[in-house]
Amino acid sequence: MSSPIESVLQEQRLFYPSLEFSAQAKIGSLEQYHQLYRQAEADPVKFWSDLATQELDWFDRWHTTLDWQPPLVKWFDGGKLNISYNCLDRHLLTWRRNKAALIWEGEPGDSRTYTYAQLHREVCLFANVLKQLGVQKGDVVGIYLPMIPEAAIAMLACARIGAPHSVVFGGFSAEALRDRLNDGKAKLVITADGGWRKDAIVPLKDQVDIALTHVPTVENVLVVQRTGQKIQMLPGRDHWWHDLKQGVNADCPAEPMASEDILFILYTSGSTGKPKGVVHTTAGYNLYTHITTQWIFDLKDTDVYWCTADVGWITGHSYIVYGPLSNGATTLMYEGAPRPSNPGCTWEIIEKHGVNIFYTAPTAIRSFIKQGEHLPKARDLSSLRLLGTVGEPINPEAWMWYYRIIGQERCPIVDTWWQTETGGIMISALPGAMATKPGSATLPFPGIIADVVDLEGNPVGVNEGGYLVIKHPFPSMMRTIYNDPDRFRSSYWEHIPPKEGQYFYFAGDGARKDEDGYFWVMGRVDDVINVAGHRLGTMEIESALVSHPAVAEAAVVGKPDEIKGEEICAFIILEGSQTANEELAQELKQHVVKEIGAIARPGEIKFTDALPKTRSGKIMRRLLRSLAAQQEITSDTSTLEDRSVLDKLREGA
Ligand code: WTA
């Protein structure tokens, strides 16, 4: 972490939004952005308090807008509201009652549309079923679902009755699910028989059955029927959603929640083996996701908005479900992924539904490039007016392709930098207000005081690399790590120690600011790697590998990959009696899939006799990174305990 961060990317191109785009945009000029930014900076309390009054519906008004006892924060203390009310009920009182809230496309070609009134009804039924199964305010509910409307419905139903949800990505294994359910002491799990992904069924309920053999707190499982394949239903514990919904009332008033009541827990990787349960609360999260959706995606009531993330990640929480619905938008959800039987499905869906705003990830863009431009060119994409990306730094080549082929040089691109921990987008263009540069997330959102500093908290110079930090509390910031307040402090607030009353939220990313103040995020500076936009802790994968009886020691690093950004490369020392061979390498890869999920499958396993370590025994990952990428080792090796290790590793590579 103390190694100097060097920035090599030089990119000079500037792209201005068209006059037409700016003229219709919510924030239409750089002056307007600067004015908002200055207002928020000068008086953040007034800025957020005015927005909270204008943009959200409240049952009770708050008495204290901001209570900041670093690093603990409370926003809108004393207030009462419900995010499910803000996403549903309030729109029923307007013309939006019969507007499409959710358009869903299933992978096999089925589709469903819910109006606000219909979505509200389903959420109320779901909430009443949860209550009937004994779920009370404050009980944690696990959600392990495919990308089907019931995922959004389940989240909103939990929010409605005040039960914090803990959504676990459907691609995680039974073991990963078990650990997350246990950490949250979940009382009930919502799942489906299975889901469709890349022409195959993901057997979710089977995974739940395995996980629950070791989760004593779960009393009931609510199962949505999606694929219809045969599954086990344990009498007394497992219930079909379609059965229980028959008998319940369609009226379920939204529970008045305190501003700081927990809305959800979402697990993310850090630099230890144990995932962190990031805690978000109700009011600040509602407000911040609401206003960022409105200004960054420039949402209009006539738009069809499509975010391709999975609801199992923060992007799905904030920008498929809560942000868009709070604004009364039409949000599109797709069950599957581009797949062999229909590689052009993305463009087909844009054409079919006349999608106006499209938000995806750089890794997806790179795989679209690989598939070839004939696929998007075969479809009518003229409805698109704005594009977005998230998840990792976007390489300028991918940005240009996205701009030319998908946006047809007409659509601004918002490159949005943020994290599970920040709940909402921190740095991004407001598309009608500012020019974009390929590869830069541009400027911070009004109210976000971001900077690039050294380890003492001093701002670094223009175009110098440093650590990306946030210097003032904002409404959607994480409140703590569930069950682990000490780790919350040490992971985020102590890397750069506070000075003169100034606290630094350490994001874990390296960045630089250019002469226009534009931010260029360079990637993680901790032991976290970003594979296809998914955050994975190297320690988590190492623990999984070491849990295999053949493995004595493991070190995992990221290695550059054309499509995924990074791929996992694992260096393995075997137990004495074991012999390295291809079969064992395959077995170890499969073992990681079982322990964590397919997203963590190592791309490469390298067997070795020793690992490069410092004299104090710390693995020197930067050397392994260079070896994995087959680069010259130019950095300092003087702290290496045994220099011959490097030569041996190089020979083996
Ligand atoms: C990376 C996803 C560069 C970054 C919303 C961050 C990005 C981590 C960008 C958070 C971007 C996300 N440019 N890097 N536009 N967006 N990242 O928690 O390293 O899954 O710290 O949240 O992704 O990943 P997470």
C-alpha cells in the first residue's frame, strides 16, 4: 500500500453533450453544476435538508439533519418514512398509477410488465405473506433469487415491513450463502426453484437446502416457482409463494421506519478472508439514490431505463430497484446474460422496448466488442439517448466503441465511480452539464467532497497518483459493518489518520486528478481484485484454496485479462506428499467454485515450491502480480527474504 502509485494513462479527447441534450437535461450546464456544487459545499445541511423535503414523502419530519460523530453518522434523525412507500404508494396518488414500473424479460423469451398499481399489490401480498410466516420488524431476511420480478418485489416487501434484507447474489455457492445467512442471523430465506442463465438452470433451491443444514436461525423458506424443475420441499419449513399469496390480504400499509433503521445488509469483499456486511439505513439511502438517479441518468417520465446489473450487487439495489422506482421511472430487468443461443439479445431488448438509457459494465462492453459490431448494427438502437458504465475503470478503447457503435456518437456516457459502501454514485458526469473524457469518471456529485491524497492526508499534485478519499459525510454512506464496528473503523477510517478534525473515508482505490479537476480512478490499492466487475478479496480465495487438503499455502493475485479486466491467478504450494498435475489444478479450481461460486474460479493455477516473502513473512504480492502478467520486475526487491525464489518462479512460469 505504501508503494508509489504511478499513472500512465494519457487521454486528451473531450466529448461535449449536444446542445439538444443539454437543453432538455435536468442539469444543463457546467455553471449550473458548479452552482449546485458550491451550494452543497457551503452548507451541506441545508442542501440535503432541502432535497429531502422536496423529493421524499415523510410520515414524520426529522429534527436533526446531520449528526456526525466520526466515523458514526446519522442523517435526518427523528424522521419517519418508508422507502417502499416512496417507491410505490406515493405514485398511486398520481397519473403514474398505471404507468409501467417494471418491465421484465425472461431468458427463455417470456416477459411481464407491472404497473405501479400492480407492483404495489404484489409487494403488499408478499409483505403480508412474510408477516404470516412470523417475520417482524427488525428480522433479517435472506434473499437468494434469480433476476425475476419477485427479487424486486421481495426487497420492497421487506422494506415495507421493516425487515432488513440481505440479498445474496445467485451465483454464490451454498457455502458462501451459509456464511452470509449466519452472519445476519437470518430468520427466513426467499429463493426460487431455479433461474435461467446462459441457457441453463441455476438450481438455487438445492443450494439453499445445502446451506440450511448449518444455519440454525432460519425458520422458513419462501420459494418462488420459476423454472418448474423438481426440487425438495421440506414440510413445515418450505412454502410456495404462489400457494401462500392466495390467502392473504392485498392491503399492507407501509411501516413508519426511523431514518436510521437498517434497510439492508449487503456483503462485499475486503482485504481479509471474511466478507463485510455493509449496513445501509433508510432515509439517507433513499434520498441519495433518488437524487443521483434523477440527475445522473437524467430520468424523464417517458424514458425506459435499463441497468444490466444483478440485484445481488449494490448496483442492482440502488439503480434497478430503489433509485428508479423512487422517481416513478420505468425500470427494465433482464433475467439472463448474453448467451450462445442468442448473443445479440441485449440489442434485441433495446429495440423491442425502445430503451432510452442503458447502464452496464466495462467487462460487458468488452465482450460486446469481441462478439462483433454486426450484432448491435442489426438492431434499431435509435431510442438510446444516454449510456452509463460502472464497476471498474473503463479503458478508452472500450469507451470509444461504446460511444460510436452503441451511442452512435449521439449519447453522452456517464462513467460512474462508487462502491457498495457508498450506496450511490459518488463521481460521475451530469450528462447535460459537462464534457466527458474517455476513461475518466469526471467530477464529484454535488455534496461529495472527494480528493486524492497521500498517506498523511495531504492532497497530491495535479496528475499525481494517490489515494481516493471522501472528506465529508453524505446521506448514503455505509453506517457500519454488521456485527463488526471495529473493522468498520479500521478498514475505512484509519488508513489515513484524521488530522485537525478532518476525517478521511478511504475508498481503497488509487486515483489522480487532472488539470480540470477530473478524477481518473486507477483501481484497487488493497488486496481486492476486480474480475468482470465483481469485487473479490484475494484472501477469501486463498482461504478457499487452503481449505483443500492438498494445499499447504496459496497466494492469489489478479492478472490482466482482455474481457474480464482481471483474471485470478493462484500460486500454490502443495502438501509434501502431493504431486502437481493438471488434474489437481482442475480440482482446485472446482473447489473454489464450491466454496465461493463460479465468479471466483481461478483462471490459472501455478504450482510452486516457495513464495516471495518479506523477512517478516508477508507475501510480496506485487512481485507475484508482475510474474502473473509476465512483466519484468522493476520494483524494489530489497525486502525479499530469499531472492532465488523469484528465479525459480520465473523458470516455472
Ligand atoms: C471499482 C460497484 C473505476 C472501484 C458500484 C471500487 C470503479 C469498486 C468504477 C467498488 C468506475 C466501480 N471506475 N473503478 N466507474 N466503479 N469501480 O462495491 O475499484 O462492487 O472501489 O461497487 O469497483 O465495487 P462494488
